[in-house]
Amino acid sequence: MATYYVIQVWAYHGSGMQGWRTASRQAGVPYRFSSREAAEAAMREHFGNLREGVGVRVHAVSDGPEADPSSER
């Protein structure tokens, strides 16, 4: 199993619920990075106004059979 990295932001959902939400493309496909360094660079570029680890983070995900490798960056 390979590992890829996604950017997650802390989000407030309706009815007072809150939690980490994966940043995704227009079609709901999450942005995927093959290295932590690439994900962190993109996170700082696009979410520089949020505090790292509190409002935004890089999260490692193990590649499963349902994952689409063609969406990697």
C-alpha cells in the first residue's frame, strides 16, 4: 500500500458540528500529493492565512483499492 498526502481544513458544519474536511477539486476529488513536502508547500501557498496544525494540516492517507491513482499531482 502506498501513502499519499492531502490537505485538510478545520470546518464548521451545520448544527454545530465541526471537524477536518479534505480540500478537494471542483468535482469533489481530493487534491493528492505524492510527498509530504509538496503537500506542505501547496498548503502554505493556498492556506497561508490559517494556522498550521490548528486550522489546516497535511494528512497522510494509505492507498486503498478504491483510490484513483490518476488524480495524483
